[in-house]
Amino acid sequence: IVGLTIIRNAKPDADDKELWTGGDIIDPNNGKTYKLRLKPRDGGKTLEVRGYIGPFYRNQTWLRAE
């Protein structure tokens, strides 16, 4: 798992500059790939990460390491 690329190909959304879309996220536990949406929150202190397939999704909030 060390050195595994988890997020790839995300780009700023054309309509909402704060939103990042168009990439993939890999679940390191099972190796499955999901579409990705990223949204910085609290001035960049947290990151809302959404992985989804069609209407099914899972959100996580990642905290910035200090």
C-alpha cells in the first residue's frame, strides 16, 4: 500500500472552480476503482472525498496533516 496512487486524473470543474471532478479513486482494500469528486472545505483544512458508481456513493472527510 505504501506508494500506491489512490487518486488520479482529477481536474478543477469548469462550472465550479472549488470542485474537482473527472478523476478516479482506488479502494486500497479491494483494488476497485470508482469515479471521484473532491471538494475542499474549511479553507483547505479538510477535503470532502466522494467515490461513486452511478447513483451509489460513499463520502469521507480527509483531514490535512500538519
